[in-house]
Amino acid sequence: MKKQTHQIPGKSMVLKPFLFLATIGLSNSAYPAPGNLADTPLFIASHVQPNITILLDDSGSMGWGELLNTGAAYGSWPYEDEHTDDLPPSNDDDEFNRGLRRLTCPGFNLLAYDPNVAYTPWKGKDSSGDFFTDRTLTTACDNPYDSCGEDVSDHYFWLWNDDGDGEYDGPGSSGQGAAADAATDECGDVSSNSGGVAVNSLTTDAERMNYANWYSYYRLREYTAKKAVAEVINSSTARVGLYGINYITGNDTDGPINTPVADLADTNDTIPANGNGIADGEDNRNTLFTNLFTGSSDGFTPLRTALEDVGDILEGGSSPINNKCQANYTLLMTDGYWNGSDPTLGDTDSDDNTNYDGGSYADSVRYCHIIDTTHCVTQGVYDTFTNNNDDTYLDQRDYTEINDISNTLADVAMYFYERDLATTLDNEVPTDRALDDTNPAQHMNTYTLSFGLDGTLSANPTSFIDPFLWPIPTPNAITTIDDLRHAAWNGRGQYLSAKKPQEMIDALNAAFLSFETKSSAASVAFNSKSLGTNSFLYLAIFDSSDWSGDLIAYALDPTNGNIASTASWHAASVLNNELSTQTGLDNRVIVSGKRDN
């Protein structure tokens, strides 16, 4: 008989991601002796674990409590970066308080409290060694790691009445403090507090807890990122490391402490016993948790040199690479445009020093206007155009060739993709021709995640061979997000985008799922010819503390087999919704029996 564990309706079930694929081979030692039941799921098999480095943006903007939706605008900004310090708003109808009210509406500010979302605590433990727990309105946390007990019962939040397009519509499109117009504002009447929902008016303990959990664990970009990273750290049995982009580059020491890649499962005999009575994998996991939670957000956004530093670590004397088949993945997460000093690697994606660059990986030769350098064309297309100042530019004489685009984030990704990072090992890293990931030497694959920002591009190149007109990245500009996409393309990884907390969690789960499918000795081969428009990859996850779990579906791109960054559905959510609408559960009859023999 199968034992079924049902989660309480309304509780989130984003738990431990372990990949269940029927094609994964298991060693004989993974099976129990005849007649005995295994203590752990059989699909947790032993294979060469990849090295996964999480490179987390710890710049100052990660401490903000705002992530504006499409259609919303900042206008003047009279608030602290963490606007929730100003809550609750006074009852005045002025620019400051109208803006504060709109910032509590999830249609205007994507980080705002959304009563339709279930907010759960971080995985891991606080500074006292206690697991993070659900909070109440009088025990909310300013910083959940070491500072709780805040009273948020006097807060308000505003509901979003979306017209179905997912974008904000209303007078706040000219600035968050624009004059109120309840008839057209999808966040309703922001002229006074009576248009909002008083937190202390919430009628159930679950609703009050949900708000307190949001405030404690999600209200800042940094907190949402910590929630997402903690989820994958808690669930992974791979080899994982963690670095902050400012800490690793030496620009600031407030971010996550450098945490070298280490096993999160007790599978590597080369790691010595720690002597503290804790299994090595759990000890390493706890170190990751501590360094993640103690980091704060400050400084600039030196993405390029930070990624270069990770590559240098993989190639250096303390490299975690110890197997000829071992893959190496770096996941770079950021909420902003890169800046800072330049790396010194050159134009690596266009120098043709290996078979892995050039084509759509290279910065194509283009011709840009000598006055308006953002207007670029391919050879032979010297068009007439008008810029934002209504200046008209003509013919070929106004254009100049730009061919050397060096030291971009994409160049860093290509440099460490092309290189053999462990020359003393045989080159037997699994390859994937469908994704043009054909380097068998130990190299670095780069994945990138943009939180809340879009570039000028909406899609990757459709060919590995044909040139592609990548925008020229400029520091502190939108084109650096295109460079994030370019870096993932060069690194044979995946560009991920998230604008809401759950989307970030789903994106990280998708990335780790991709690492697993690529690194398993018997991984699934995603042949694009066999993928239709309705192809999905299913992720079975569970929490070994109570053996509850979930099944998550991710769509597969029919052209290249890439895994979508956002889950199509969660079985747990579907079942919880079904359970919450049924009344028969209270009156059901369960009959069980025990055979005598």
C-alpha cells in the first residue's frame, strides 16, 4: 500500500528538487538488499557531481524594496531605498503618501505584498541556530537572520485590479506620487488609507501570517534572492559554492563571504572529516547558509571582473575540479546594469583562436553613426534616421566601422568556455551538440539571471553559425542586460529572466535542473527534432523531513531543448486549490484493514 502525505491547503510546497528521470542509471550499491526497503529514494544516484558556483549580486540596489512593473514609473523619489521603513502612510493626500500607497500594490511594485501568493520562510537557520519559522504581525523580522520582533499590525496594502495584460495602468505611470484617480488606477484609490486593506483587519491567522512572512522574508530584492538561493542550497546534492560580486572582487566586504565549492552530499572521500559530529555535506551546507544570510547589499555592480575571478578560481591552484568528466557551471544573478573596471581578456568571442567562437557568438562587424553611436547597422545598410532630438542623419559618410568590442561580460564567458581549466585531466566532459556545447575539456558554462530588467533583445540567435547583431554594451545602460544574454549564449548556458519572487525561485530550480540533466552520466538527450510545442520536463521534488513533495512541469523549447525559466505548473498548487474548494473532505470515510497473514 502506498503512503500518501497531503500538505495543508494554502502552504507552499516549493521544497527539495531532486531530478527523477527513468533514464538515469543507478549503481548496484544504490539498491537495497532483496526484501528490504531503501531508506532514501532510489533516484538519488551516485555520479560525477558538477561544480556549481552561485555568483550573487550584492550591490546596493539589492537592498531596495522596489521593483516596478511595466507601466509604472518612479518619478521623484523621496523615500529610503527600503520604502517599507516609511510604513504605514499617513492619511494625507500628498505626493509622498500616494507614492507610498502605490508601492504597496503588487501591480505597481512587483515586490509588494500579494495576498494571492503564499509566502514561506527561508530554508536554513538563523543566528541562534533555530530554523526560520512562520511569523506573526507582532514578531515580524527586520532581518530574519538576527533581528525579529517587529510589529507590522498597523500596515496597509493596496490590491491590484489587473485588466489582464499583467501591466500597471493608471496615473502612476507618470510617477508613483501622481494625483489619485480611483476610476483609472488599477491599484484603486490611493488618496487616503481608506482605499487600502488594513493588515489588522485580516480575518484569519493564515492571512496575518502570510503578510508577516512577506515582510520578513521577501520585501527586499536581497531577501527574495536569499529565499531563492536558500531553496536550491537546501535541496542540492551537488558541489556548490557562493560568492558575492563585490566581495570576490575586493570592492566591498559586506556581501556573502567567499564560499568555495564543496560537496553537499557525503560522496567525496577527498574531503576530510570535520570532527564536529556533523556529516561533511551538511556541514558544508550550513556554511553556505551562514555566509548567504550574513551578507548584505552595498557597492557597485562589477559583473565582468567578478565572473573573471570565478573563472580564475576554477583554473587556479585551489580549483574544485577533480574529475575528467566534471562539468562546471557558474550562475550569475543580478538586478542591475554592470559597471566597474574592465577585465583584460580582449575580444575573445571574435578572435577565432578556437572553433568555439565566431559565428553568432562574435560581436558582428557593424557600422555606427559618428554622432549617435547607439544607431548601428550592418555593412551596406546606411539608412536615414531621426534620433530623439529630431536630428536627421544621412548616408554612408556619417557612419564609422566598429569591429573591436572587447572585455564585455560575453568575452569573459567565452574566455573560460574555450579554455582547458584542468590540463592534467583527460578531456571527457559530456558534450551536447544540440546546444553547440562541444568542448570536452574542463571548462566553465555560464548561466545568467536578470531580476526585474529587460534588455533590448527578446530572443537568442537562431543559428550558431550566422552572424548576429549584438548591441554594444555600455556601462550603466540597458545594453548590459543584452550582454548578460550574450554571456549565457557564449558560455553555452541559459539566459533567465525573473520579475517576481516566485519566478526567481522557479528560474533557479530550472537552472539546477539543467545542471543535473547535463551532468548525469546518463542524462536525457534533448534532440530538438523530437521536441514538439507541448514538450515538458518534469521535476519531482520532496522534503525528506516529512516526505511531502511536488511535481513541477517546465516547458522545453522545441527549437533547442532549453528549459523554460518559469514553471508551467506545480502539482501541489493545483491539488491545494482543488482541496480548498472541496467540502467533502470534512465528511469523508476512510476504511482500512489488516490481514491476519
